[in-house]
Amino acid sequence: MRIKRLETFSTRYIAFVRATLEDGSVGWGQLSTYNSDITADVFHRQAAPWVLGEEAWPIDPLIDRIEEKEHKFPGAYLKRAMAGLDTALWDLESKRQEKPVVALLGGKPGRLRTYASSMRRDITPEGEAARFVELRDRFGFDAFKFRVAAEYGHDVDEWPGRTEAIVPAVRRALGPDVALLVDANSGFSPARAIEIGQAARGRGRRAFRGTLPLLGAGADEAGERGAGHRRDRRRAGLRSLDLARHLRAAHRRYRPARRALCRRHRPRPQGGEAGRGRGLKVTPHAANLGLVTLFTMHLLAALPNAGKYLEFSIEGPDYYPWQYGVFRKDPYRVEDGHVTISAEPGWGIEIEPEWLAKSRYQVSEPS
């Protein structure tokens, strides 16, 4: 079936794509969050014209066509726009096959263990520890991630001594049996990362993520289990890392897996194979409760070498006010520290009609 219509419903913070085929079947996807109204303009100007009237499946030729036609614009906005097309067409094909997306990827619906993920740096160690205790008791979380350093802080903390104080404060409050994940999010140089990692040793932390503008050798030397950063897609930066060969392999995992799936091969556990060959765990993650976390759930459940956890944002309306009133049925209920991937076809969601009515609407159709 060919793509007949592509629509977007956008705000500044989040935007959804509705793809309609010749037979009237519909799939929903999401553009990348933040500046999503700008991304919607890019979608209709630089992505939609190249795929309207084309076969909706397999997806890879469509993505390749957009990249080739827009080769002078290889930046982030085009990728953010293509994400909306990609995810909408996965929803469409999964519904056609009457399966959840995770099944097309080679996995199964069911439960995923989560970690409670804090986005805050403006909170005291004691305040962070207190809300973690409340979340543990209310939702059963047994793993927590918290921020240290100032974002791109060049070794400067949010305020002096916060990083050194927060690890012991959280450990005292939660006890020895929970997992702690420390996120510097581009704040530390290798030397400072080593220093902080050594200071944290023996306190039961499990991972130290995103220590540098791009993560360097510091984490391993500090005795930490280092994790790559979400911005590590920049190849020039990757070449400077001791972990570059591992991270490049992990980032290559998705396209070969998608190509095989789109050729209608029997889904095989290919996602993450490059990382698995090096003994690496692959843990895609997302911080807000738009659709991006749901996409991550489906992918994580299909990876044969998936990490232990799904990142699950604990921030509410004071931090992410735009993520409320979006879905007719909440896909993110947490019980015993786990979320559940629905067995419903596609992504298993429906966008709230009232939200759609208030958004900015744009449509692309064949001329």
C-alpha cells in the first residue's frame, strides 16, 4: 500500500505524525521532542514530499530516499523529522499484522524493570533522597539514577560539594539493596570523573554515565561501569574515545536489524549483535513520557543483549507540563518497579482527541 497522506499535530514541545495509506489504514508516530513545531515544518518541507505515493513498507528505502534527496541537510532536524515517519510506519505495519511493534522486532510484550530517573540538579542531596524513598515505597522502584555535575559544567558542580554529598545521602536513605546510577551528563573531564568515581567506590553504585561531552577512559579507570552518552552519535568525537570501537558497534546495530525486518525475514534477535559480540549491554533510553519512552520499551524488549533497566522519568508537571493529557489511556503505569508492554497491535496507544484539537495541524498530500 502506498502512502496517501501525512499529517502532523504539533506544539513547541511534542508533535505526532499520522500516516494514512491508500486503503485508509492509519499509523501514529512521534517527531523528536522539543522545538517540535519547527521539526514539523522540516517534516513537511523536506521529508514528506519524497515519500508520498511510495510503498509504506519496507521503511529503509524511504529513509534512504529522504537522506539522498536532502543530502545537503544532514543535521539533527531532518533526523528528528524522519523519526516521526519511521515510528508511524512501524505502527501501521504492526497493526496490519495484528501484532505489537515489539513482536515485529523479534521480542514479546510483557514487563520491563525500570529505574527511577531524576532530571534535577537544583535539588539538595537530602531532597533527592527523600523523594526516592517515597517513590520506592509507592511504586516499588529498586534502582535510581540521579544527576551530578553541572550540565557541560567543565568540572564545575551545580554548587560546591553537591556531587560528593549526594551519593552517600541517597545510599543512607535507600539502604544497601537498591542500585544507584550516577549521571554526570557531560559535566566532567576524565580526571574529575576518575576522582569522583574513586570517591564513590564502595557505596554500591552500579554505573557512571555521560561523564564527558563524550565519555572517555575515566569511568573504567575509576572502577566504574561506564555507559555511553546519548549524544555519542558524533563520529569525530567517537574516534577520540577509548570506548569508541564499542560505541560505534552499538550505534550500528539498528539499521541492519531494520533492513532484515523490512525484507519480511523472520524476525531474528539481530539488534545489538555488534555490541553483544564485544560483551556489551545495549540500553536505549529516553527521559520524558511522550511516545519516545514507549518506543524504547518495545525496542528494549527485543534486544538479546538488553541492559537491566528501562529509564523512567520521575519528573512531574513542574518539569514536563506538556506530557499530560496526551494519551487516552496511560501506557506508563508502574507496579513493583516494572512497566508493561501491551500486546495490543502497533504501539497500543490512542492520542487524546482534545489534545489534537488544540495542536497546530499541517498536512502533506500528493499534488
